Amino acid sequence: MKRKLFRCALSGILFTSIAGTLSHFIYEWSGFNLYIGLFAPVNESVWEHMKLLFFPMLLYFVFEKLMMENYPPSLPCDNAVALLSGTFLIPVLFYTYTGILGFHLLSADIAVFYISVAAAFLLRCFLASPGKKISRIHCLWLTALILLIFICFLIFTFCPPDIGLFRVPA
């Protein structure tokens, strides 16, 4: 099972990396369509760039659930942890490296995205084990948190709070 999950992780890294990269441009390509903007970055803020990982990875996990036979019962919780970890690793890495350097670099910004994607899928592989017991309340809280973040992405796309995470870096 670990080998199958590792292969799924590799395909997930590839899918999320490609879909996330394309979604960086799709809002502009769509003629600034508001519905596309709900799921793709509408500006260069760190918050909007968290969408690059969140939505493609969520889509991949849903597709994987539909396609995988013998889906391990703990995998939805493991996926939730991976999704949240990868999404929040983006601002952690971005603000860490820009805090050290005092400025941001496009190449480093791109690397932050790909590192976050790979780390999230590898974390999922590490967490997954066939006989692991899962706590329903734990999964419920993780699902609620993902739903809350999903809603925040939708709301804050067009009504962002006036804090640094939502501002375009200089």
C-alpha cells in the first residue's frame, strides 16, 4: 500500500504542480472572469497564491478517492492534513525567506510553491498507514477547517482584509 500511495503522491505532485502553475494565469486568460477568480489568483498577494496549491490538490484528492480501489480509511484525514500543511507552508516559506533577504525573488517564489506541493504529498505518504485507527472527531475538525478555508478563499478574493497576507508584496 505504501508503494501505491507513493506512486499516487508522485502523480499528485505532477498534477498539482501543473494545474497550480496554469491556474496562476487562468484568471487573466479568462478575461478576468469573476467565477474563475474565486479559484485562481486574482493578484500577486501571498493569500491568492495559496490557491495555487489548495484547489488543484483538493481536486486531485477528490479524483483519487473516486479512482482508488481499497481506499484506506485514514486517507481522508491524511489528505486533509497534507492539504492544510501544504497550503500554509506557502506563506511560512515566503515570509521566512523574504524576512531573511529583505526582498522577494520570482525564482524563490516559484520554488516555494513547488516545495510546498512536494512537502504536502510526501507528508501524506508519511502519515498514511493501512491499519491506522482514525478519530472521527479529528477528521470532522479537519474537514470543517478545510471548508472554512474554502469559504475564506471565496470571500477574501474580492473583500480582502487590510493586512499584509492580502497585499501584493513590493
